[in-house]
Amino acid sequence: MDSTDLKNILSTQKIKPKPRKYELSVNMRDILNIIETEMADTKNKSWSKLNKSQKKNKINLFIDSYELEGESIDEQRNNLREVLITGLKYNLLNKQSEVKYNIETETIEKITILQINDIGVFELQKTNKTGKSSINKSTPKSNIDRIVKRSLKS
């Protein structure tokens, strides 16, 4: 087999380009159709599947519909917005157990970790869950520790 055979094989094989998801087009209708299909893909997603900007929009809608009581409603609403946006920023509102989200209506029904403290300020409090049980396990010992322990016994 000489080197010309390899050149012939390589020249006869066509390298297939990677298929694109969408073909490039200049037509504005095609672009609008692509945008509509992308928007349809974002509907009916659970809370954990939404991206940060979508979550922020849903939180803003939740804040606008949240019923506040008292004299300084605007101040309370601003405090609520600050607490929830900060919580989103620090990944405190990622789990579905923390945010009750209705997929059909695409609205937040309840934020379970949202609480109002004694002075009327909103705060996010995670529930204290016990992680691992506190069973006393013997620590792994090195060979030196074992030898010293044996020598002390005898």
C-alpha cells in the first residue's frame, strides 16, 4: 500500500459538516418563526428548568400580585423585591420545595421560605434539616496508631 492510496481514500471521502439547528436566512419571517419556536419551548417548564432571567420575571410578577398590609406598602414591596432578588442571586430559590410554581399558569403560588420577622421585614429562612446522623464511627487509624495501641495493651 503506498501513499497515493491513502490520498485517494481521503479525497473520495466527504467530510460531512455538523448539521445546524436552523438554516441561515435573511428573511425576517424565518427569524420570527425561530423566535416563536424558542418561546414555545420555554413554556410548561418546571421552576428548576427556568433560567435566571425567567425566574426574575416570575418573581417580579409574584411581587406585584403579593397582598401587603399596613401603611408603607411601597416600602414593603421594595423590601420584598430586594430580599427575593438577592435570594435568587445567591441560589436560595432554586428548589421546587422552596418555590411553589404552577406550570400551567406559569405563576408562583407561594414561596415557602419567605417569612416576615417581628418588625415586619421580609426574610428568607431555610428549614434546618439534619443531614447525616451523628453515629460515632471509629476514625481510620494509621499503622503507627495501631502499633502504639498494641504496645500499651501489653
